[in-house]
Amino acid sequence: MKIGVLMKQVPDTETKIRIKDDASGIVTDGIKWVMNPYDEYAVEEALRIKEKKAGSTVAIISMGPKRSVETIRTGLAMGADSGILIDDPAFEGADCYATAKVLAKVLEPEKFDLLLCGKQAIDDDSAQVPQTVAELLGIPQAMVIEKLIISDDGKKATCYRRVEGGAKEVLEVELPAIIAAEKGLNEPRYASLPGIMKAKSKPMKEVNLSTLGLKAEEVGAKGAKLKVKKYSLPADKAPGKIVPGEPEDAARALVKMLREEAKVV
Amino acid sequence: MANEVWIYAEHKDGKLKKSALELLSGARSLANDLGTQLVAVTLGCGLEAMVKELGAYGADKVIIAENEALKSYLAVAYAQTLAGLAKQHQPAILLGPASAQGKDLFPRVAAKLGTGMASDCIKIQLDGQKLLSPVRPMYAGKALVEANIPEARPQMATVRPNVLAVAPKQEGKQAQIEKVAVEAPKDLKTILKEIVKGAKETVDLTEATIIISGGRAMKAADNFKILWDLAEVFGSGTTVGASRAAVDSGFAPADMQVGQTGKVVNPTLYIACGISGAIQHLAGMRTSKFIVAINKDADAPIFQKADYGIVGDLFKVVPVLTEEVKKLKAQD
């Protein structure tokens, strides 16, 4: 099978977010960039499928600035075969629609049998790109998947989709499809030292606005349908109060406060 | 009539979800300010029972798109139908719930319509130009962003559950009904084989009004029982969550995780038991209306975000909370 994994480089979850003075975005100085955690599950799942199905290949596809190459290499070091970096200044400031448009343009001629990705990127938290790419490519989607079984003939996938209250929808989708990983799908491997060495010589393709034959007006901030007005930080809560006393007494006092002050019990 | 304000009314097992009422309540003022109708759209079959309730909660009109093929939710099928209706009626605004279904469906509808969408919004409002100008969290709530959709239509957004207050029911207020016989969606390439129920039939974390979460200090999976006991006395709308440390230690399954790599929750009351308050956890629960922290370590960062804190052993505190809440509930 020819498998493509859509991957995004994001700030580490421990990052303290700061906003630029003009409210146009976040301050990126000093951020530690990592593979989007949900995409790690997608890479791992792709590698597991590859190990089961002889002759399979895994490509990591990422749209982002030049530094994204390092995270693609992380995927290659885990065992993927090749990378595609989609980078052009014109792509900056894209919303989900403009991003998906570029991705679809890259993916269409590649004719992947299966596309995997994370259920959302933990930076903008939109959780829109996989479904939008699926629609633009005219293929089915299976979002928030925590168990995946590919049929022996490689034509279908059974996907366990997590919905509310611990319930799961079991979907059978025809391939090619986009399948978006939820935590719990697998336990991602670490890159081995030989893997890291090998990754350095694996093929990495770079594409941009002109190689894709796209126009600057239809991508990036210009092509975005959803336009950002301003960023802000959430209001900080006033510090609360510590309920004094021995644990048991404090617990009794707390329940009283929850009823009388907060009125939530 | 074009330029209407639409809300997508999700239902489950023949009943409207609370999100439909929240959206109607929140969108009423948008429709009033725009001088247009508020319309609830619902897809499936056997939907007429829901019309009365949608009317009583503020819908001027209810569009019912019925087809046997829409009996169970499927992204591709529902997207075709909902986008088809939107193309035909040209609403100005289309709002939906940021639920499992809404999150799955709305981006696909937006793609079909070639429009923009804001995900998981915590505020919906019009700006000076009467454009929908929703506010949504990014980085799991560490930052907020306000955005709009100046040109493409409809202006789409999903709204986080529990954010919009449900307005009082107006008995006797009736909505006009428009029943649409839609074509069976085609070329789905997807089959819903079955729905597997969860081990515990509880409200989802993202929809819960009270959440009791356990952290690393729970020490073992079995100890979560004391949290479930407390949840039970609080009653319906209450569930149990866990920190990443608790999930990674194997004390709780991944679907109970609250935080940046788990669920972002928004309950009225959040009780953090033995959770230190790592930034990635705080990001997932900071918008809770009231936060209670119980931790042995007086310096734990969770106390900075808590409305009420108890410095002490959760194993001593939680059982007393359960007893006290039980007593209160018995008096009610």
C-alpha cells in the first residue's frame, strides 16, 4: 500500500503562549517545536500497516516553514520512507480551507491508497483540515479513530470512532480514505539511533506555489475564508481561597461553600 | 428567504440534544439584530416530535430533511444533505454544536460550500459590520482568537457545549414547519456497521456539568471508585476525568483524559483530586466556572487556578465530600 501521513509541526504542550504586541499572532521565539502528538499515532499506525503489508511505503507530508523538515525527519527516523515539505511564503496565514486546498493539490497526483493524520493539531485546534481535504479529494473520512483494521485486499478499512459517553461507531470505509487518529490508537515508537542515521539520506521533496501551479490569491491569508481579527490571552482568574482546617472539616466547609456561595451543588 | 440564521439541531435516540437548545438561545439575538428568521435544521427520519420543542426554544421555522437513508449519522451523507439545503436557501449564518457529530460534519459541509468555519467557539457575536465574529480558543485555551468570514457564505461556526445558556422555554410558541423530502445521498463509500456502547453509560466529559478528575496521586485504577461514588451522589450530568499522568500510569483509559492532548472541558464545577496542575492539564479545564483543587502539596500550581482549595489527602477529603453532598441532596 502507498500510505501518506499528513503531519504538522506544533509548539510543545509545555509552551507558555505569548501574544505579539499587535495581536496578529503568537510570539514564536524560544518555542520548542515538536510533531503534533496526534500525528505521532498516525505515523506509528502507518508503520505498523507497512510492516504487515509487504511492499508498502510511507510518506510524511507536511505544510509549514522550513523548520518542519526536522519533524519530517523524525518521522523518517521512526521508519517512514520519504518526505514532502510544502513551503512557500504565500501559504502563510492560511485558514483550514486554504490549507486543505494546497494539501489536496499535493495529494491528488500522488494517488495514495490510504491517508492518515491526527484528529487535530494542538496549535490551532480547528480539527477541520482532514475532513476538508477528504471533501476536496472526494474520498470518505473517518475521524477520531482509536482502532483501525485494514482488509487483507487493502480496499477497505474498519475504523472504531470514539463518540460521546465512551461509545464507539464502527465504520467501514472504502479506500482511499482519510483516517484521523485519536489517542489510544497505538503507542508510538521512538526513533532508534540507526533510524536517525538512515533518515538523513531518505528522499525529501520540496514543493512550493509555482511547482504546484497555484495562484497566490487562492492560498495563505489571501485565500483564507476565515480571517483572523485579533489574538488575545484569556483573562486570568483571581486567586481562590484555601479552605482551612483538617481534611474532613475542610471537606464539610467546602460543600457548604459550593452550595451557598457558588450555588453549584 | 435568504440571509436567515440557521442552527443545526442534533438529536440522539429520538431526542434533541441540549446543544440544539443552547444554539437556539444563543442565536436568537443574532437573528434579531439582523432582522431575520431563526431557523433550526434537522436531518434524519421520524423527526416531527422535535418540532414543538424547537419552536418553544425560539425557532421561527424548522426545516426537517427526512429520508430513511439519513436514519443513522454518516459524515458524507449528512454533509451532502445539509450543504444541499444551504445552497438552496442561502442562509447568512450556519451554526452547529462542537460535538462528536458536529466536529465531524461541519468542516465537510464548509468544504462543499467553499466557505470558512470557526471551530469550537466560546462566544458568538456580530461585529460592527454585522458579520459573525466568533471567539475561539487555540492552544487548548492558552490563547483566544476572534475571526470573521467577510465574503464567503454561509458564515459557519461550531460552538462548544455548555457555553451558551438555554433561554426559558416559551410554551405555546410555535415554529413554522418546512418538510423537505431530500434525495437519498449517494456515493457514500462508508457504512456504519454498529455502535458499540461504552462500559459506563455516562455523560461525555465535553458535555458534563460536573467533572471529578483524578491525577497521579490516585495511585491505582481501583481508587477511581471513590471519584465515581462522588459523581453518583451529584447525579446526572456528572462524570469522572483524569490527568495525563493518571492515564499514562494506567489508572484510567485515554478517553477520560482532560487536557491539551485529551478533552477540553467546560463544566460548571471541576473538582481536581491529586492533580498538580501541569500547563497542559490547566489548558483543558481552565474555562470551568468553578474549580476545586484537592492536593497534599500546598505549592501545587493547580491552586493558582482554583476557586476553592483544600490542602490535604484526597483519600480523606473525597469520602467526606460524598457523604456531605449525599446529605444535602437528601434534604432537597
